[in-house]
Amino acid sequence: MQKLTILLILLIAGLGLSQEHTNIERLNRLKEKYHQRYTEQRAIAEQWALDNGYPIREVHDDGTIIEIQKIINGKPLYLSTENSDAAETISTDEVWSGGSAGLNLDGTGIAIGEWDGGSVLGTHQELTGRVTQEDSPSGTSTHATHVAGTMIASGVDAAAQGMAEGATLRAWDYTDDTSEMAGAASSLLMSNHSYGFLTGWYLQFGIFWTWAGDDGIDSNEDWKFGYYTADTQEHDQIAYDAPYYLICKSSGNDRGQGPTSGAYPQDGSPDGYDTCGPVKVAKNILTVGAVEDIPGGWTQTSDVVMSSFSSWGPADDGRIKPDVVGNGVGLYSSSDAGNTDYTTYSGTSMATPNVTGSLALLAQHYQALSSGSNMRSATLKALAIHTADEAGNTGPDYTYGWGLVNVKSAAELISEVFVDQTNHTMQEQTLNNSGTYSIQVTSSGAPLKVTIVWTDVPGTPVTPVTQADPTDLMLVNDLDLRITGNSTTYNPWILDPTNPSNAATTGDNFRDNVEQVYIASPVAGTYTITVNHKGTLSSGSQAFSLIMSGAHFSDNSLPVELSSFAATQIETGIKLSWSTESENKNMGFEIYKAEEDGEFELIADYNTNPQLRGAGNSSTKNDYKFIDSDINLGKIYRYKLADMDYSGRRTFHDAISILASKTKFGLNKNELLADEYILLDNYPNPFNPATTLSFNIPNQEKVNLSIYNALGQLVTTLVNKELS
């Protein structure tokens, strides 16, 4: 028995999860399906417009663009388009170079998607060299160029600096958007959509009030407000199949729209609620409302003043929309009138890029701390919600959603999680059928907040449309968040859609795929955070993201019990195979390789290779393999494994060695060395002060068994002799 010192490296790294990945094959099928349907519907709609004297496309003096898309129930459906103070309003300027957070973020390395009416003037001095127009619209658009500048303007005119001056932009015209989004989703982390279907009252030609509703269904409101339609479902499906891609959508400018005396009530009459258009109520996107700017930034709830136009929720099934708010009043940004021209716009169209561009900074920050990994869209959405500043009533509401985005707070939370998780944790987990996930945290009495967000299975639209405001629930997988401690169970926030102006209370949330529990003054002590679910989970499991603030989280368990690790030479290279007897919160494995006397380098990991994703929590044996085809015959290679747990802790396992023998490739059999060496995991593990190592070899050979630390440095040689 040999006494050994085992070195464990503890690092916070990318919070990848073993279960979810981008479904490129299905996204490609959706791209073709959505494009074919759009082409057919658009052709029918254009012919209908010609036959009935309706416009196909209009551009108004204020930059608004409307364009016919399809016919529903005999009615036309049109799409319609909906920066220093803006940055201060949501604390984006605090994470820029020179900001109080000391982070120097500018979006470098992040590509943002933009779908909008028309093309972006990519030659504008604020945008030069950083915009790729992916399609060929008929002309540039002030609206699209203004939105682009709000996100990425370089600040030639300092007053017009975008939220992420170092980011790049990929732009599309908004027609045929879902097909294009499906095609691009695997290469984007976020995209901006400052437009929506014309719903309720609008000004035709910018002059005449026109109602887009259907009085055959409801004569008091446009049935499309709050309705979960097939278009809504498509957005949720894209988000579900591309779990690292967050779709950011404007909530709309419909509240109070319409003539003071018309044939139909003004939109949202009498109180302004239920004015979010159909796609805006999708579950898996981030819907953004608009508030007045706050020079100097948020200091108290009363600083946040609602704009006169921003659309309010709820969704027809009572879900919370908008999700968050940003500055959407008086934004100064680039214009397509000329390469040095600017203009000022207001609208949720402006609030959304204020938020989208800022989220690019959080993605950049996360990448920098996680060696290039990306957080899931549910995690990014959870960050925006969890760290938002209070606005309106305490807790969420149907006007401000979860509050005013605070980029500085979100960035600082990421930083702290990657340091020590003393006051925060940020996790990506999976809940299996009948499963329960729980962690314990220690509170010192500070406010305790926990937020979970999950990318839910798409809902099923109520068809045919026979009435407005169907209350059928669109939530498919209903997760439940609870905190227990001090002999009390704490429930999440809930709202009452039948009394939309009422303040939030707490209870069982069976509507939203966002839940948050907040304890303002917890008694110091230990609290248990639990996530479980109702009914049966679609597809057998549901990934979710969890963020906790205000308590200490500590997890000292070793994530993986490794029972074997072997290297075998095959025709195509070196096959590594290993087995685990149990796994605890195991995200996945990393594989490191070194030549005989060289330093170890990472050659594969669970983020890029699905075969290396762990089993999460498992008490049964799991087998894994990986083939390294990049070898040179006659060389000795060393390999070692590391596993990563949900907290971002990396644990290294002992290295193994193998000679890349020429015999395996049809050469001299006399040069053959043993082609399989199996090093069993040490036992006990963890140990103090001694442990036992066992290994197998297939033939009598000269064996060298050495111990290396995590840096690849030789610690000691245990065996160096002939064995059988």
C-alpha cells in the first residue's frame, strides 16, 4: 500500500448540463417547413390584398413599417415594427470600460441576431464593418438601423453609443422570420425582434384609425391579444430545440390605442391590461416592455415610470408578460437617412434592443469566466429576471413583469458564482419523472431569493378560434419551487389574472415556466431549496436553471465514483473507455492528453461532444467511450479524465498510458506491446492518509506506474519493473 496525495482542482466553469443540446436536425426540418408555409400563406395574402384594395406594405413617416403576412378567418394579418440614458437606466454603463463594476465589457466575440422591417444601413459610421445583412430586402429601414445602433453602435457620437459596441450583428428582414430563425438558432445566443402582428387599433397609412380585430369572434377586443397561436407555438418550438438561443421580443405599443369614440373600445379598455400580441406571450422567449429613461440609474422603485404606450399582460392563460422592462422612451440612435445621421424614437421597439444588447455583455462575461462555454437561454433569462430592480408592486406584475433589468447586478452575480458561491449559486439541472432536486443553503438573515426558469415544451393552441381570452393552460411541464426552513414552507409569487392590477401574493404557480421564492427576513439558519413537478413530464425529463442569492451554498461531495479507465488501440486510433459506479450531479467529462514527457492539453469535453455528457445523478453503472484518432505510431500517450459537477467543480482522475503500436496497423507483430492497460480507481476515495491502487495488464510486460499531479508533473513512480 502506497500513501499518495491527491490534488483536486476546484474551479467554477461552464454550467453545461448532460441532457439538453441543440437539435440541429429538427431545426433544419422546421426551417424548411416554416419557409414553405410562409411562402404559401404570403402568396394567398398578397392576392387577397390586391383583390380587396388593401396595402401589401406601408412605410409611415414615423418609420413604422407594416406588411401583410397571411389571412386568418378571412381577415388580413400584418406585421408591424414596434441610448446614453438608456444604458444608465438599466446599469449597462456600469459594466463598460471605466464603469464602477470594473469589468470592461463591450460584447466582443458575441454575434446578435436582428429581425426587423427592411435592412440595416451597414455603412453607417456607428456600424461599419460589424453588420452582415443575411438576406436581400428591398431597401434600408430607419427602424432597423435605429434598433441595430441601440444594440451595437460604436459611439462615434457618444450620445448614440450602443449597449454592446464590440459585438457584431447578423440581420434579416422580418418576413419569413421563423424559418430563418430556425436556420440560424444554432449559431446565435440571442436575437432582437422589435415587431409584431398588427393587433387591435392601428393607423392605416399613418392617418386613419383601423381595427384589426374580428367582430365575428369578439367586438370588444381583438381576439389576438394574449392568444397562444400557431406562430407563438413556433417560437417556443425553436427555443426548445435551440436551448442556448434566447429570443427577445418587444411587448408592443398597443395599450390605449384607438380613437376616443370608435366602433370598438380602445385597446386594453378600460384598464390597459391584456394588450400583448400573440407571439409576445410565448413561454420560452424574453418579452420586454418600455419605461421612461432614468438618468443616473435606478435607486428606488418610484424611479421607474411606465411609458404611455407599453403593452401589458397577462397572457390569456394568466402567465406573466412582459417578462422585464427597459428604457423605451426618447432613444437617440443611428438612422438610415445617411451614414452620419441620427434620430430619436420611442417604443418597446427601442426598449428591447436596450435589453438585448445588454444581454450580449452578460454572455461575453460568462464566456470569459468559463473558458468559452455558454449559458443556456433559460439561465440568461433567469439572470435578467432574478437581478431585476423592483418596479411597480412588490414582486412580479402584469405591467413591469419581474422588473427593470439591472445589467451590473447580473454581471456581478456571474462574477461571484465563479469565485466561491458564498452568497449566490447558479445551476443548470435536469429533473426526471417523479424526481426531486434539492440543495441546502445557510442564511445569515439577509433576504433570500431563488429563481427557476425552464424552456418548456411548446403548448397547444386552442383551435379553431371561437372566442377571445381562452384560459386553457399552455404550460406543459409544471415544475414547483419551494423553500423550507424555520418550520415553514415558502411558496413562489403568483398573480390573479382575473384581477390583473392586484399585487402579487404567494401560492402554487401552475401557469408560468418562471418561479421565484423570496424571503425578505429569514431567520438565520439552514434552508432547503426543492424543485419537483406535478404529473408526468413530457419526454420524461425537464431541464431547468436555478439562481439563488442571499445565502451560502456549499457542496463538498465528490461527483463521480470511477470504477475503471482503460486505453485500447484500435484501427482508427486509441479508444478510451471508462465506467462509473455512481454519479452525483455530474455534468460531464473532459479528456486531457499528453505525450510521454509533455504537458496535458484538453482534447475533448462535454460541451462539444454529447458522448461525454454525464448522467447527472445516478446510482447505477454507466459506460463511456471516446476515440482519439490524432496519434502517431510508436509514441506513448498519457490520458486523464476530469469530471465537472453542477457547481462547476472539476475533479481529476489518475492518468493512464498507452503505446501507439505499429502492429495494430498491420506492421511488425514482434513490436507489439500490451494494447490494454486498465487502472482501477483508488479505494477508499476520499482517503486519509492512505489509499490502494489496482491495475490490470493482459500479458507479462515491463510496467511503469507513476503518479502525476493535476498539472502533469511527476509526483512519484510506484512501479517500474517486469510484471505479469
